[in-house]
Amino acid sequence: MTDKMTVVCMSHKEDVDGLCSAALVKAAFGADSVILSDYPSLIPRLEKLANAEKRADKLFICDLGLSKKNEARFVELLSKMSDAGTAVTYIDHHDISAETAKALKKAGVALVHTIDECTSVQVYNKYKKKLPAHAVFFAAMGALTDYMEARPIASGLVSRYDRQFLMLEATAMSYMISASQKDEDFLEKMVDTLARMKYPHDVKGGFELAEKYAKKVAAAVETIQEGIVKLDNLAHAPSTVDLSSSMVVNFVLGSTGKPAAMVYKLKEDIGSYVVSIRGSKECKAHLGRLVNEVATDLGGSGGGHDRACGAVVPKDKLEKFIATLDKRIS
């Protein structure tokens, strides 16, 4: 008798696209282990996997974009696992250099990548023959909350559902995720629920959690407004409320009318600010590429989409980071 094949999925823990990607992989391949990660913990968790005594037969990495600071180590670790016999698949929609894509393929990694569709849509589109028909709902939620519902494949998936119902479920799930970043057991329970083709409203206690978070959001709006600084092209504010940075930065962007907005929060344990950035339709710069370049030059890291990205910036370089972004955003 042969041992059962082990399947591991590592996916982004901070948004609907990441959790839906994990749920789709688990539904398609029966993943034994789901590892939910943010960007700072990506490499440490990969190192733990690469050095584990028992290797996985299949490893899927979803919705975890790279930066100039970590891409070489990322390729090195995946190459090590591939050489050890693990079939590695990397599925993502963040900007990636041609050199890194080439290096991943050379390392034996199956690369599923386009910046034109969110990750959960790519997972669904790649493995839909292995998935039940209802699985398309989770790809549609990922596209909607990543603001990519108008893309070629996603638009066809989103149009299959009543828009209000889809928005309700996707928004509630987004609030559940934001409220539970320190509770990975709950996040994993959400993935398990979706992988069984249940809705977010089927997650026990989930809608109650989303309601509490919505009240917290409403109470925080006035506080956020008080801290906003408006520059020529960039509005920025410290994240002083107990909300996800992505939530706060959207308020800053919407209330100022600037091409881009940024919020930041100091993490004393790493001596750096964690930054979240969003761009409006008027923003002509590709923010992911720009932030990757500027943050790396200042000793930090960053990257993401054209209008949504993040960075880690050394404590003493924040003012320089802000000034450089404001100058280069148009």
C-alpha cells in the first residue's frame, strides 16, 4: 500500500481572494494542510516547509506577491523543494519580473500568472474540471473584493449571480477576515467551510463578527479624517484605529480626491512602518512597481497591483518614502 499523497496550500491571509484561492485548492485537491500567511511571514513559513523532515508531494502558493527584497530567496526555496520531489505550483496576479518568472520555471515550478485576473479566478479557471459548479461563486467573490470584477474572465463569472447577494456575501467575508487577522484558527475554519461549498454566512459566528466590525468601521471614520495630510498627489495618514490598513486607506482615498492615498502603522518589533497604498482611476503610475522600487531603495520592501499595494519601510525613512512617492505619482 502506498502512502497517501500530501497536499499543502499556502495562501494570503488578509483578503477574500487569498482565502477563496485556498478554499478552491482544498476543494480540488483535498489539501491536507492550509497555511495562511501575510507578506512578512511568507519567507519564514516557506523556510519551515523547505526544511521539514517530511516533504509535501504537492505545494500550492497562492496570492502572495513578491518584492525585490524576497524574490531571490523565494526562488531558492521553491527550487530546493522542487529538487526534493515536491510538485510546486505558484498562482498569483501581482506584478512579477520576467527574470523571476524565468527563474521559477527553470527551478521546476509550475507558474500560473497574469496581472489581468485575480488569483482565485485563475485557480478556478485552471482547475474547474476538478471543482463542483458552485465553486465559481468563490472566484466571483475574490474578483469583486479585489476590484477586478470587470476583467475578461471574471466578468463572466460575476454575471452568473445576483449582484446584491454576491456583494453581501463577499463584503461580510471581507469584514470577517479583517476582524480575525490574529485568529488563524477562525480563518482556517472559513477556508474549510468554503471548501465544502458552503457560503460565508454558513461560517458559525461569522455574520455576527462582520456586524461588530462594521460598527467599529463607522465609529472610526471621524478619527481617520482628523489625521489626514494632503500633498500634491498623495494623501496620507497614520493608522491609529483598530481596523485593517486596507480599510482605512480606502477611506483616505475616497475622502480626499487625490490620485493616491497611503496609511501607515509602526511595528516596533521590526523597527519599520507597515504601509498600505491605494490609487484612484486618475492615478497613472503603476503603484506596485513604483512602491517596490522606492521601498527597496530605502532598505525596505514592497509591491502589489497597479492601484493597490503595500510596503515595509524603515522607521527613519518614512518621510523620504512619502516625499518620493508624492513626487513620482501623477
